[in-house]
Amino acid sequence: MSKIHHGGNVEEIAETLGIPVEDVKDFSANINPLGFPSDLWNVLVQSFANIEVYPNPNYPELKKAIAAHLNVDSNDVFVGNGATEILDETIRAEKATDALILAPTFGEYERLLKRIGVNIHHYYLQEAANFAVDIDGMVNLLKQHHEITIICLTTPNNPTGQLIPLKDLRKLTDFCNQHHRLLILDESFIDLTVGNQPSFISELTNKDRVYVVRAATKFFAIPGLRLGYGITKNDKLKTLLKTQENTWSVNGIADVFGQNMFSAKKYIKLTQQWLDVQQPALYTALKNISAITVFPSVTNFFLFRSSDPDLRAKLIKQHILIRQCDDYEGLGPQYYRIAVKGPQDNVLLVNTLKKVLRCDRQ
């Protein structure tokens, strides 16, 4: 596996170009362009009063707030320093020898699994199907590979933006329950979906061998704060996960933020309104650029293919940063991912793509 790039390295680009960081338009990181919720600034500032005090390692108020928002029990909630830490702990809890992940998908799964010696099996998504997940095909593969005991899926998937229907997730979950497999379901972008798509959390039962992983990072624009959480209703899985939890994994500031984040009702509503308008508008505009092939998405980013493997470098010269997907298993340098931003930035991106590619559909 090649080194994972990740998006958002704006400082390095700005230094290379010799320009201020704010002059770089960053479409490589899928962060809410509304920025940090302004009505939570006071909460954050007040949290500094407790900076000399250890947070409660059980995080009762944080778990209570998350549980109330998701309509689950507080005992179903686990918290950590970003979704990646939750993923790491759920992977370690299972003690597996083999795991199945999508290709393409978020590169951290493979890195975390390989770090503890787990063998990786890839389920390759097909461009002809717009990279949609075929659950029936996956179940058939799992029946042939009894050694695979962990399945890591993302919905919506990163970088493809495709959602896995709840009925398909239920079919896979029932298979996992019957055949002692574990499903780790990453829903880090489920709150950033057009039409506010439902989470699989509402479908969970105490028999389901499923961990659902979520992140506050993308929706609330807090990549520097780090807050992730996981949900399971299965008592055995809870016990296993508790043995992997790190003490004080959530800092006191993130703890206080998380206790209050779902009270930012206006911000949450504005985010959904922005996404419901700007995401389909950008998709339509991208489809009208004949030099690229853009794939359907339900979330705040799009995957597209271009015949120009130097497109990222050319856009950097225009002070625009996009994510090249050559480090994703199943993709290559001709694939790119871009985030949905505000209307002016989206128009700038489309016009610059047309200018750089010297081709637009009439």
C-alpha cells in the first residue's frame, strides 16, 4: 500500500507558491465550509477554565449528549480522539487474522489493520456501476472466505460518495450475526448527505455484531480539535471495546464542545440547506465539463476522472488544491476528489477546471 496523502495540506502549498495560506482555495479536505459554529465559541472559551483539570475518564456528560441526539443509551456510546482512534480500538478488539475492505476506500483502515498484522482482502468496486457496493456479491465472497472475520465499510464511502442502502446493511448484518463476523461501519459523512440520509444506528439491535463509527470533525469543522464516537448495542462487543479504550482519549476542550455541539440547531439547519442546494448544483456544473467524468455522490464531495494526470499540479498554479486519488487502492492518478464549498468557490473551481482543461461542453 502506498503512503496515504490525505487532504488539507494547505500550508505546504502556500509556502511552495509563496502566497498567504488564505489565498489557497482548498477543495482537498471535506470540511463544512460554514466553519466552526459561531454560537459555540463562548462554550469553547469557557472550557479553558478547566484546562488544569483532568476530564472525567468516563465522559458521562459527553456520552449522554451523544446518546440523546442518536436516541440510544449512554452505555452504547464510546468516545475517542477522532474517528480514527475509534476505528483503531474496534479493530484491535476483535483479534482477527483477516479483514475485508472496499477498494477504493479510506486508506486508514488498511493502515490500522496491517499495523497489527491483519491480512487484507479487497472488495473492488466497479466504475461501470458508479462504484456502488454490491452487498449480495460481498456476502458471496465472504461465504467463500471463512478466514475473514472483520468487514470495514464506509457509508457514504470515501472517495466515491456512494451510500449503502439500509436494507443492504441489514442483509449484511444478519449474515455477520449468523456467521460470527464483525461489521465496522464508518458513518463519518452520514450527517453531510443530501436529503439528510438516515443512519444505520436507528436499525441496530443488541444482537447485531456491528460497531458504527462517527466523527464530529467534518460536520462541525473541527479537524484540529479531534472528536469521534462509536455506537454498539451488543453487550459482548461493548466488553471487548472497553478493554481497548485509552484513558483520557478526549481532551477537556473537545469534551465540553461535544456536550454542546448538537445544541447548535441553527448551524445544523444552515449546513443541511447549504448542502441540499450546492451539492447538486456543483454536480450539474461538473457534468457539463466534457473533459472529465464525474461520479454520483450523496455527500459533500465528488470523485471524477480526467485524462490529465497533472491536473492537480496545474490547479495548484491557479491557487486551487484538489485531492489526487493515486494512493487509493483501485484508483490511479487520473482520479480526483473535490469537496463542495460555497457558491462562489464552487463557480471558481468549475471555471478554472474549464480553463485548465481547455474544454467545456457546449
